[in-house]
Amino acid sequence: MCTMNNAYGLRAIQEVNLKILKEVARICDQYRIAYALDAGTLLGAIRHGGFIPWDDDADIVMTRNNWEAFRKVAGRELPEGMKLLFPAQFAGGRRFYDFTPRIIYERSRRRKPDQETRFYEEKLNHLWVDIFILDRLPNAPLAAKRMILQQKAIYGLAMGHRHRLDLNKYSGKERLAVAGGSTVGRAVPMRQLFFLQDKLAKAMNGKKTDFWYYSNYDPGYMDIRLKDEWVEQRIEIRFEDTKFSIPAQYDEVLTCIYGDYMELPPKEQRVQSHGSTEIEIYG
């Protein structure tokens, strides 16, 4: 066992994330499942040719049908030490972290066990790669807006089932909404909220519409609407020492998410997003 930190530790984290990404790509290629690098990982691919130098996580995205295909085979295809973790797998579906499935690297520990890691049964005390799911939005603007608002409301209620909430992270109306929603949400069984979120996300399944949205990400990302052609068309690009799938119209996607994505953030913002200061990696 080795303890890694600072620059060396960050590179070790990225190497684990790259190992997971390679397994995802292998499985998807084998079963003809479409996926793409997303968020900061996609940004890193275009701006840096690999990981953003200070980034400590990795993200991929799949449309609903591709995710359903992936989840069916991942359990038997992922190598020993990697595991697909579903959002409802904490305390039998009674606790909430988020609605995002992830591939866990079990041979790692992000921090020493504490009250929060025990609350989530130590299942999240590892390195992981997030899997974001894209679902279709109705073409009618009002119907699309209503769907996103409903998803945000469900997320707000679910926050009442988290280990704890730091309301100091929010201000004004947003703080009131989080406090109120989470308070009401404690009275709603988390299993029911998982059911409602899943049902709403799949409401447009099988229908051809013009836009997609991130149905299982946090509320801020739900406002991002991706055009159908941005999602359906993909190319391969070199990322670190491997080629991965990305949207063919990556410029439009990244601009939609980040604006002027080629401009580096101020130096004080070039920090690890998950605040990992000590990582143990076992192999």
C-alpha cells in the first residue's frame, strides 16, 4: 500500500481514471455501445490532449438506450477491482448521494473512514468515473421546461436524504429552495424519489425529439440542452495514450457547457475539484 499526495498523487489518480476509461471503451467497442468523453474530460481532450493538469476525476456520457445496454454487460465484463455502483445501492435505496451511476475502483481509498463514509457504507470512499445519462426533451418549450423543473424538484427533495447539507454553499433564493426542498424531502421515502426520477427521465423514450438533457446530473447541468446531431455523431480523438470517442461537434458541446472553453481559468481556480489530499491506491 502506498500513500500518494500532491503532484505525484494527482498523476496517480489520473492513471487510475485512465485505466477505468480504457475498460469502458473496451466494453463499449465489444458490444457496439455508443459513449463519449464528457464535461472536464472532454475539455481536457481538446485543450490538453488528455487530463486537465489539475483535474482529479473523469466523466463519460451515454444516451439512455446505450446506458441500458452497458449496465446489462458491465457486471460480467468489468475486471476484478472495478465495480458498477448504482445510485440506489446505499442502505437498500434509503440514502442519497446523487442520481449518477459510477464505476468504482475498489483498490483505492480516498480518505480515512469517517461518519460520512460510513453513512454511504464505504462504497464511495474510492476513486471513480461518473456516467452521465442523456434523455430526450419534448420539442415544445413549455413541456421541456416543465420536465426540467420537475427533475430539479425531485433532486431537491432527495437532498433531504443526504448525509448532511452545507447551506453556506448557497445564497438567496437558492438557499431557501435547498433548505425547504430537503426538509420536505425527508418525509418522502427515498425509494419513491428514485422511482419518480427514473420514470420522468424515461418519459420520452423511443420518441424522436430535437434536444437531449443530462437527466441524472445535478440541477445546474440540467439546463444544458444538447442538439440531437451533437449527440448522435461521434469521432475518435487521442486522449493521453489512447483514443476515445467524443462528440463530432465537440466545439458546440463545449461552448454550450463552458462558453470560451479554450481560455484557462485563473491560477487560483486550477485546483482538484474533489479536494483529494490523500489517496491510497493498492494496485
